[in-house]
Amino acid sequence: MQVTVERLSPVLVEFHVTVPVERVKASMKRAFDNLARSVHVKGFRKGKAPQQVLQHLYGDRVAVDVSTKLVEDTLSAALKDKNIRPISNPQIEKPKPNPAEDFAYTARFEVTPDIEKVDYEGLAVKRPVYPVADVMIDQEIEKLRVRHATLVAPDPARAVRKEDVVTFDFVLEVGGKSVPGGEGTDVTAEVGSANLLPELSEGFEGKEVGAVFDVALTFPENYQRQEFRGMKGGFHVTLKEIKQRVLPVADDEFAKDVGTFDTLEALRQDIRQKIEKSHAERVENEVAEALVVELCKKNPVPVPPSLVDQQARMQENEIIERARSQGNEVRSVSPDMRQRIRMDAEVKVRAGLLMAEIAKSQKIQITDEDIQKAYVELAEQTGQNVNKIKVQYRDPKQREMLIGMILEDKVLTIIEQAAKIEDQVAGPEAG
């Protein structure tokens, strides 16, 4: 067998393989012998039909089978001999085999590019600094006050205001007709909240207990009942109760009620630490993303299109699934978004190739200690028990993903240590 390798591009290779006539002839004979034992030809005893007859009746089928088998047997051997690993399914061009001739075919496939060296030293990026201002802590305290508020009827009685909690009955109508199952009794909702349609919120404001009113609207495209999206309809509403939130005073007693804190100052310190931790994680992610972008700019190696396609499809599916989980009926992304996804996918694939080469050149090893440490970190991030995390990652694919994440973190640490990173204070709104 003769094999010639042609590099069509840094990521595209073509094999020219020639199988000697002796092997072709033997393969054809073996195929017809096997066929003769399994088929019944009229006028001949089973297994006694001459090859010429079988050739006439089944020649095309045998030719396809033999050519496929020759490619399967020889291509894998040729790849092993040349130490080349395809990353895409090969495109095969093959003729019909002739027992009197050599069998020559071509196989074209994608490979990862040869990367002699990755230039990762001295990458210049900004590290954002997000100060923790007192106003941020005040905002978190206010959220806690709202969460622990009590609901009471206004005294004296008054009309509905924004942020009141109302109790009401309703009947839904679409096209002038009541909708089966479109009724509600003693429903509660906060006026002005995202859980209540804006038209209903506007309808409630200024109304008093006992008010009966109608609200006309066009149902939004993300309405929970798909059959009503974009249609005109309305709600016939009866307002039954109005309640307002009474927020607790933010003092030491409040701090004791919301957690294991002796004083309000202790609660504020705990909130500060949580914000600082959140900012630290955000900064770490933003620096990593910036380093990856600069790494790819400095090392513009070609990337295999099939890997970019695969990464883009995965990202697109994630976006669609996330939208569906939020109640949106999405089947595909827009052309503009698809283009942005593909550009991002190309960066991710290029970064993956470059970081793999860095890991190889630096001889990075993943130890059992690294894996055990990752289990603990995942448990802290997810709030799950460490043993439960370990059970999840017994699956070979899950374990391989975990090792990949650990390897990526180690490579990023090497890149960051060699980078030129300048702190840059972000504006207060960025926090």
C-alpha cells in the first residue's frame, strides 16, 4: 500500500492511497465467494453459481462493499502510520474497484494546526476594580426589609398605589368570549411587579376595594399561554382587597431576625463580604476573558471549521434552551446573533488549541489532589455536599470535563502570571 500526504491548508489534509492489485483481486474473490454461499441463483444449486453470473447480477453491490471495506481497512492503517488524527469525518473519493488494477482513492479531512510555539508572555489587560460603596449595602438591607415586611390593610382605606399587594378575581376574554379555564379567584399580585401584566397594573392604580373594571390589551409575544400571543383580549376584574407593605426598622433586632447577627453592623459587614466575594469572582472571570482575547490576537492560528461549527451549534442551543426556560417560544436565533455566536465560537476554539499547546509545552499534570480540591470548590459554589459532587463526577464524561476545567485554570494561571495587568477602578454604576 502506498500513501501520499498532501497538506492543502494548515487544517486540511488529503491522503492519496493506492491499494495493490493483488489485494484488490483477493478482496473481490473473497466477496464473491461469500456471496455465492449465501444467495440462491435460479438454475444453479446454492453455492455453485459461476462468478460471471454473480458478477452480472450483483456486481455493482459487490463493488460498493469491496471499495468500502478496502477504505475502512487501509485508511485507519495509513492514519496510524502517518501519526495523523482527523477531527472531522473524511470525505472519500473512490472509483469502482477493478480486480485487474490497483485501487486508488483520496481521503480529505480536517486536522488541528501545527503550533510550534505559543506567544503568551506580556499580554496587556486591564483588571477592573469594583469598590464596595455603602449605598450597595444599603440597597441589600432594603431588599431584606422588603422580604421581611408585613402586609396590612391601609388605614384609613385608600385607593391602590404602585407596590401594593392586591387580591382580585378575574375572567379572561379573547375575541369577546370567555376562555375555558381562564378564570381566577382570590389571586394576589404586586402592582407594578414583573409578575403582573403592565396593563393590569395600570388598571389597578387608583381603584378602591369593590371596584369592577375591564382591562383591554394585546397579549405579548412571550405570554405564558402560547395560543394567545399577539391576540387582542381583556380581563374582567373584581378588586377584593388592598394591602400595603410595612417594612421593619433596620436595627439590631432586625439583624437578629434575618440571621445569626447580634447587631446591624455585623449584618452590614456580612453583606459587604458577600459583595466583595461576588466582585472578586467577576473580576477573575473578566480578566480571564480579556487574557483569552489577547492570546488569540497575538497567536492568530487557523482553526478547523468543523470545530467552530460544533462550538457555534452548542452555544446556539444553549441560548435557545435558556430562552425557552424563561417561557419564550424560540426555535432559532437571528442572523445577526448567529454571526456573533460564530465569531465567539472561533475565539473559543482558537483559545482551546492554544491553551492545549501551552499545557503540553509546560508539561502540566492533573493530580488527584487537584481533583479533590475541585470537588470542594464545586461543593462551595453549588451548596451541595462534597460526597454528592464526587458521585456526579464518577461518570467518565463528567470527570473528563472536570479535568478539562482544572487544566484550563492552570493554564490561565500561567498566562496571568506572565501578563502585564493594570488595575482600573470601575465607575460606581458598574458594581
